[in-house]
Amino acid sequence: MKKSILFLFLPFLSLAQQYPLKLWYDEPAEHFEEALVLGNGRSGVTVFGGTSTEHLYLNDISLWAGEPVDPYMNPEAFKYIPLVREALANENYKAADSLMHFIQGSFSQSYAPLGDLYIDFRHEPVEKYYRELNLDDATVRVEYTHQGAHYSREYYYSHPDKVMVIKLKTDAKEGFFATLKLKSQLKNSVNSQGDFLHMNGKAPVRIDPSYYNSDRDPIVYEEDGGTRFSSMIGVQETDGQIVLTDSTLSINGAQEAVLLLSIATSFNGFDKDPFTEGLDEKTIALQQLQNALSKTANELQSAHLADYQELYGRVKLNLGKNELSDLPTDDRLLRYEKGAPDPYLETLYFQYGRYLLISSSRTTGIPANLQGLWNPYMRPPWSSNYTMNINVEENYWPAETTNLPEMHDSFLSFIANLSKTGKISAETFYGANGWTASHNSDIWAMTNPVGNFGDGNPVWANWAMGGAWASAHLYEHYTFSQDKEWLRNYAYPLMKGAAEFCLDMLVEAPDGTLVTAPSTSPENVYITDKGYKGATLYGAFADIAMIKELFLDLLMSMEALDINNDFRTEIEKALIRLRPYKVGAKGNLQEWYHDWEDAEPQHRHQSHLYGLHPGRHITAKETPALAAAAEKSLEIKGDETTGWSKGWRINLWARLQDGNHAYKMYRELLRYVKPDAIRPRNEGHGGTYPNLFDAHPPFQIDGNFGGTAAVAEMLVQSDEGHIYLLPALPDAWQNGSVKGLRCRGGFEVDLSWDKGKLKEVTVYSKGGTDTILVYGDYVKNISLIDDLPFKINSF
């Protein structure tokens, strides 16, 4: 391989995106999974694009059922931990499973739908219909002709001005006539005050999960409880007549109009009662609306574009030409499913994930949930909560690598909330120090084992490693930012607390190593050598993997912060004694302490492979035997799985440097799934809905984020000392370029390739100085001086 180096500091001209990225359709949406979504990171809207009546779902990420959780809900649950451990020591797994029901608390609360906005136009029939979401400007557009006249609408949701903007326009001589109505499934009232249409209401104090059926009322309101909300609509400018009634706002005979929508809630923090200690949602909504009304339409749009494009434009990906620009997105999906190439669609899906993250994750302490920001259901699938055993973490896999670290803050700041309730959960449910989190959480930072005090199946209800997994994101953020003050003052104390809990959960196994007890492997079931199917055991390797990653992260943090104390010694000793991975008789990486069979060999979870991804202590180079065993585990599980799981497996195959297998599964992630108005729980094969939402099914946004992260992982990988270029480039991507991917150690890279070979790379310092570039057998130590980029275009 040629190794001459040419240093050039020239613009990376080949990386320019030559075409707009957009989702577009030639008819209105009928189902939620066909509609187009907008969001400013806190409030959001789902646009159907109707012509007789436009329908928009309204959401705010701070509107949940419930109120601050009582962390002392089951104060003596910890007394059952020794009994479970005794049952496990006696290999009585049935008894252990039964006892785990006493170590459960309440369910999480549900994310609530705020309301619906209807705009009646009565334009039927129409011709030349067109509907798009343009990712370059975060704007939805609808156009059509009706009775010879042209009608158009634009929607965007401004982050800087905190309002949704609706622009209506026609060339019809008589203008358009539009009537706006606000409705909600929640308790509400609608009225007009001054020049605005108002809807005020509140969420229930309890919504049971959609999968929980009992004789009790699943939706409960209280007169003096619940999070309040307010939404207001005003007209910024129009050449028509404005007519307000008690329940409607109409614009008559207008050729142009600009409408503004403002939303606010009383949510005032995870530990404050939203009713008695809540914010003044009406005043906030009114102030946001009045501030926006004081600006011109051009000023609003300019501020929106400057804010959004600074984030979205950081990364450019080019995998090929857009040769099917006249084909709607849903038709492209159908064509792609049949095996046709479509590099534009592959690029679009990658950037759509970044768009969704920007749109749903810009609120401190409130991460994107299972549906991101967009939910039309009173009892959404899995409560649209924070599922801590993969899903909320997967939402943030692309945050650092695809250059959106600000979006990561919503989750990183949420971890501090978890640590406060989690400290009490650790004490009362486990008799342990530190803090923990369990299978589910919600806006109230609930951390207890779930299950309605005994109704939960331990296979999902009693998992206890949520704190360990979440804490990995803290160190991950540091590896990219290199911000030692943030590590010292914020991240390290949280990581330390999570590790303290893990230390107290470790016991000595029969072979003398340290393992967790009790333990489960997320949502999976084993079969013992005696035929018992169960969930509770000692020493599940998913626990060991997460604890090992946390301990390694802590030691690296202590090294960076020059901390050398007794706690460091305790972590070092425990790390050495952790039970090492085992390879099973089938050559697979063992999931259970014993080499037991899985009740469902193709199960969607692969948590015992955590050390390969998202962890980094299993690698093809440093631990080849373990990497080979992880690969065998993936082969046994197969490729057919749910959407979020498929997103995870693509990342795992990329870490194994098998780009062709990763690409095969990426194509399967984009398999067309027919939309339904309401989809029941279905553990079938995942795919993609017409609006590019991930199909678990039903819709879960984590598959979108996992897919976006996987593309970045195929093109660039890194650790704190190396940047690996094109480590899993598939044969299908012979030519391409990417700009702006971030790397651990504090770097950013641009690169291009031709005929499957690296062509050129430019490395920029984002806090880092020294690293090692690796491309196949090519290895180069580089040092960035005076913030000048380092460019290589000959290998």
C-alpha cells in the first residue's frame, strides 16, 4: 500500500450535497404513519396535509400524566433480596422468580397527546397534489390546484421563537376561506380572548399502560392535580377578514395569511407538583405568541433557518445521485424493498434520523421518548415512556458521532434526576448504596422496579442496570468533548453513584468470581438443564458487561482527573474479580451464568453483546475470540427482528467490521411496512412506515436513531487513541463522501472514497491534539497544531 503523505489545506469541495433531501408524496396522509412531523425540540406537530380539512396532531414533550413519584412506595422491598439470593444459591429459580414480585413498585406514567388542530378548507376535488418535508429547512409544504386556482401551505416549528408558523396562500381571485378549530382528548375548554383562539386543559394524574388490563379505570383525573397545558393561535398577517367565535377562528377572502401557534405546560421539574407548584402555562403561551407577533414573517423564518441549519448542516453525506426524483418516498420504499438500489433513500434515512433528534430533543431534563415527540394516543404503546434497557439510550447513539452533542444534553441532564429518585430506590428495593434505575422511567424520573406492586413479570420488571447503562453516556460525551470540568463536576459523581450500586449488587459466585444477584437479562428467558423456563438468576452476562464498561469508564475518568483514592482501588479490585465472559458449546458468547438454552433463540434483545456495542471493551482486534463468539451469537439470532433491535444489530455488525452484513440489515430496516390507524402490539419483523418512521411495529423512534448511528459507525469508528476510517464500508457504497462526523478524543473528520477505496481524509481538532489514523494496514500518528486541519489524499 502506498504511504506517501501530501498535506493540503484546501476546501473539501467533493463533499457538497448536490440535491435537496426531502420526503414527498402525491396524496394526503390517511394514517399517523404517513403524516409528516415537525418539532422545535419541545413542542411538535404532525401534519396530514388534507385538502377538505387539514388535521394536525399537537404535542409537547413536557405533557405527561402523573405527578412527582413517591420513591418510598415499597420501603421494605429490600428485605426480599436475601431471600432471592438464598433461592438462587439453592438453584431454586422458580422460587427466585416468585419472590421477585415482592420487589416491584408502580408502573411508569404515560406521555399524553396535547390536542388536535383542524383547518377546514373544503377544497375537493383537487389536482396536482404535492406534500413534502424538506430536511434542509425543516419545513412541510402542501400544494395543489382546486377549480383552477393554486393553493399552498407551509409549516415550520421555530426553536428560537417557540411557535409554529403556518403560511397559507392562493392565487384564487376570491381568496381562500379557512376555519380553525382546537380539540383535545384530554379535559379541556376552548374559547376566544381578544384576537386569539385558546385551548386550556390538563393531563390525568394516572394513565395505565396500554398492555395492562384490570377492573380499575385506566385513566384518572383529579380536580386539583395533573399537568396543565395551554395552546393559543393568532394571526400575524393577512389580507383577509378575521372572524372569531367562542370556538373557532376563521380567515375569509384572503390570498395570504400567516398564523402562529404557541404551546406551554405547567411542568416545572420532575420533583415539583405541576398543579400546585407548576408554571403559569397561560402567561407563558401568551408571552411566546406576543413576542413572535412583534416580528415579521421574514424575521421569524430567518431565525428558524439560522438556528436549525447550523445544527443540521454540520454533517453532509453523499452516497450517490438522486436518479428517482420524480418518485414519491413511499413508492421508493416499495421499490427499494424489492432489491432496487437507491443511495438517495439511504442518505435520506440517515439524515432523517438527525432531523428527528434535532426536532425532539432540545429540552433540559426531558429526553426524547419512545415516539420521540409525536404521539396521538391516550394510552400510547408502552406508555411512550423511557425504556431504560435499550430504547432511550439508542435514541442518543447518533448524538455524538453525527455532530449533535447539544441534543445529547436532554438525556445527560435527565440522568441527574434519575440519580435522586434512584438513590432511594437503591436503598428501599435493594438495600444498596449509590443509585439505580430500572426497566422503565418517565418525566418524573421514576427508578423503581415496575409492575404495579407484583403484577410485573420479572423478565422485564426487575432489571436493575438502568443506572449503569445510562452512565455510559456520561463518559461517552466526555470522550468526544474532552471537557474535564464537566467530567469532574457533573459526570464523575453520577458515574460514581451508579458504580456504588453495582458494587453492592455483586456477590461471590460458585467459581469465586463476582456476579450480580439477583440478575435478569433484559426481557429474555432461559431454560435450565432441568427444563425450567425463568428470568431470575445470578450472573447474567448483560449485567457483567454493563458493570465492566462502567468500571472501565470510571478508571479512565479517574486517570483524566488525577483521582487516586480508596474508591479507585475498590473498583480496580472488583474489576479484576468480575466473572470473565464464557464461550458456549455452540461457539456463542454465553448470555447466562450456565450454558443454558434460550427459550426464544431468535429473541430481539442481545444485551449480553453490550461490550461490543454500545460498549467498547470487546473488539475484533483486541479480543478476537470474544468478537468471534459475539458474531456467532448474532448468527444464531438471525437477522429478522424488530425495528429497534435491527438498528442495534447493524451497529454490532459494523463493530465486527462486516460492512456487507451491516448493509444487508440496513436495507431490511428500510423494508416497507403498511400503515394502520392503530396497530396492536406486534413482536414481528421491523421495517419502515411511509413517512420513514421506524416500525417496531408499532412505531418506535429508536430504530430511526439506531439506523442513523449505524451508518456513521460503518464509515468512521474511534476510541480515545484511534480513528478508524471506513471500517465497515459495504461493497454497495463504492463511491461517496461524508463531512462532519465526530470522533472520540476530540476530533472531527471529512472523508471521501472512490471504487471502495479511501481517497482523502481531513481531520479537525475539536479539543484533541494527538491521535492515530487507521485505514486497513495503514497506520499514521498525527498531531494537530494551532488548530490547523490535517489532510491526507494519498495512501
